[in-house]
Amino acid sequence: MKLGHNRLFFLIFSVLILLTGITPLAYSQTCTDNDLDGYFSQGGTCGPADCNDNDPTVKPGAAEICDGKDTNCDGWKPSTDVDADGDGVPKCKSDCDDNNPLRYPGKAEICDGIDNDCNSVVPANEKDNDADGYLVCQGDCADTNAAINPGVNESGTAMCSDTKDNDCDGMIDNNDPPCQTCTDLDGDGYGNPGSAFCTAGSTTDCNDADIAINPAAVEVCDGVDNNCSGTIDEGFDGDGDGFTTCNGD
């Protein structure tokens, strides 16, 4: 018995479908290759699927390289080929800390006390040798002395008279309010009595606005305590009545 032409064609076509697994609809599948690497995003009858059709370096059969990507589209990449911190440098490219985006080869050093460029060296000005919490790059002007750093409040007798820049502001023995110092306004060699940092007694000027009045001056009969002894016109009241020769006694 002979089969009709249509039945024979249908039989042959069905056998082909069974043997190849290709369906009639597959012949109409669109194949898109956006990155022109020869592989298509659809897969199927278009061939092995391109897992990233916008990157020509990523495609089936490509060599797996250190780039943070599944380069050959097999769904796997080495454990070191990851960029956990998103800094653009995977572990396999010598990122020394893949959990810190501020650390990777080529990163510019910043003032933070760590090895930013992954060369295993922390710059000298980023160290805190005196452990006072301040780095040289943060303005610590004496990194071997924990008592000197930008956070010090330069006030009090000890700091105001130690001739040091305790707070690293570029000025010695100053603060806001300014440290008191033993000033000599009239230039007679004796300090201002209003200063807490002038030695009391013989070195204190009882009138720092008059060069002729100081502890070394000679007392004269003028109604003034010239020698800062606490007594006016001493030696000029011979009879002790409170009146001196210079005021008519």
C-alpha cells in the first residue's frame, strides 16, 4: 500500500523532529548580537547563549581571566575573581582588602592611618607614634609627645609658660582666651602686677604704666610709692605723725 505524498511528507518531518529536537517554531527565532562577538543573547537555535550581550569580552568559550566577571558564561568564576567592595579591583588583581573600597593598588594615599595603595607601607606622616589620637598629616606637630597635639587646650600656668606650641596652632603660649604672660608694659624690667605668671614680691611692678615706679626705684618725696614697698614717701616722715617734709611738715 502506497502512502499519499502528504502523509509521507508528514511522516518524514515528524521523524526529523524526533531526531533533532527542533520544532517548526524554532526556525523563526530572532538572534540578537548587540556586542558583535558572534554569540547571541537568545541561545537556543541561535547557539550558546551570551550571558552579557553588551560586553564583547564576555561570551561562551572565552578564557576565564581576572576581571571580576564570569568571562566564559559557564555560571562560575574563581573565588578570587570577585570585587566585594565595588572598587573596581578584584582580589586576583592584588586588592589587599576587598572589604574596603579605600584600599586597592593604585589608590592615592589619604590621611587615614592605613595603607591605601596596598604597597604594605603606611606613610610616616600617617602614623600616630605617641598614641595621642592625632596623625602628623592631621596637624600633630610633635608626634613623639602625647601632650602636644591639635586637641590640646593650651591654657593654665604650666602650658602658658613652657615656651611650647602645645596645641600645634603655630603660636607659642597662646590660647583663646590668651594665656597670661609676665608682661612689662613700661619696659622697666619688672612685670605687670595683674599677671598671674609674674613672680610676686620684689619682681612685681606696682605701677606698670610708669617706668620710674618699680621695686628698684629710689623713693622720693612726691606722694607716690616709688619703690613699690607699700609705703608712700617712706623715710620722709621723721616724727611719725603721718606727714612728710615734702607736704609741709
